[in-house]
Amino acid sequence: RKEVEQDPGPFNVPEGATVAFNCTYSNSASQSFFWYRQDCRKEPKLLMSVYSSGNEDGRFTAQLNRASQYISLLIRDSKLSDSATYLCVVDTNTDKLIFGTGTRLQVFP
Amino acid sequence: DAGITQSPRHKVTETGTPVTLRCHQTENHRYMYWYRQDPGHGLRLIHYSYGVKDTDKGEVSDGYSVSRSKTEDFLLTLESATSSQTSVYFCAITETGSYEQYFGPGTRLTVT
């Protein structure tokens, strides 16, 4: 089993739609969780950190379910500019992070 | 902006030649990381550093070496490049007390 698993997509959604991505992780000792956004041929950029039970930032909501070892990212009112790949990232309880392979989102007009 | 630069940004080299990639940061962060990113594999850790002259291996360290003689610079060397090392290489830093990593713009390396 991969340490961090994501549905690769692509998710093709119209503008204004709500879309959700899920991610599962295998290390039950992990304490810190993140969502990164990566545009084509660019570096990953931190979108949200997910601590305790989850958090919200504008149109983006991240949830954490420790019992089931999954993290979700909800995007409401999708914009064309949300088109990107979203990486689920989990700490290893050491100095290192494990990155999922990403879920690609394409928002169309 | 985490003040991270990478050089070169693009490089084409031949199999068997040595290659050094440079990561430079301006904010004295203790931890620095080198990743490679390939389709279907996501980001994979090559080596990381937790201080000057303190480095450790990641999951894909074979064929790579690193050096950190100054806080601001972390060098990745491919002693003898192979075609399997064609990839995009990202450097990252972690701010003290946090797991959040911030990335440089990347180096696109092609080994022919």
C-alpha cells in the first residue's frame, strides 16, 4: 500500500461547481497534513495546512479523519483559476514529508 | 516568498557527465531538501540537510550526492549522469518549528 494515495483524476467540473478530493495515508503516527497546489511546470505551493479536525480558508475546506486515516479537500464555487494539480502531503513523524502523486482538476467555462 | 532560487533552471547534458545543481536561500533556514518529480511518482526525496555539513539520505539517493558548506547553499551532484536521472528537481526549505515546506522554482534536467 502506498504511504499516501490520491485519485489521480482528472476531475473536470464547470465553473461554480463544488468538488472534493480525498486522500488516504498509511502512517497512523502522522501528525501534520497539508494540501499543496501545483500548476503545470511550476513548483508546488502550500495551499492549506490541516491540523486537528480540519480548517477552512475562503472557498477551501480541509477535513481530517484520523480514525479512517484520510484527508479531504473541498473547493466550493470553482473558478477557472483553480485548475491545477492538488497534492496531499503527510508528515512521517520525522523531518520528512511524503507527497501523494496528485489529483488533477480542470475547471471549464 | 521564501527566498529560494535554483540554478540552472534548465540543463541538457550527456550520459556520463557530472552535473551540479544549486539551491540558494536567503533566510537562514536550517532544513533544506532535494526532490525529484517524475510522472506517476510524485515528489520523491533524494537527500536533505538539517544544518551545515549535516545531511541524510532520502528514498531515491542512489547516484546522487549533496553538500552543504554554508547555511544558504545546498548542492546536489550527479557524479555520472544517466538517462534515468532526467527529471525536474526541486529544492525546498522548512521554517524552524514547522513541517511546512516551501519550494524553489525547479531545475529541468535532461540527460541524453
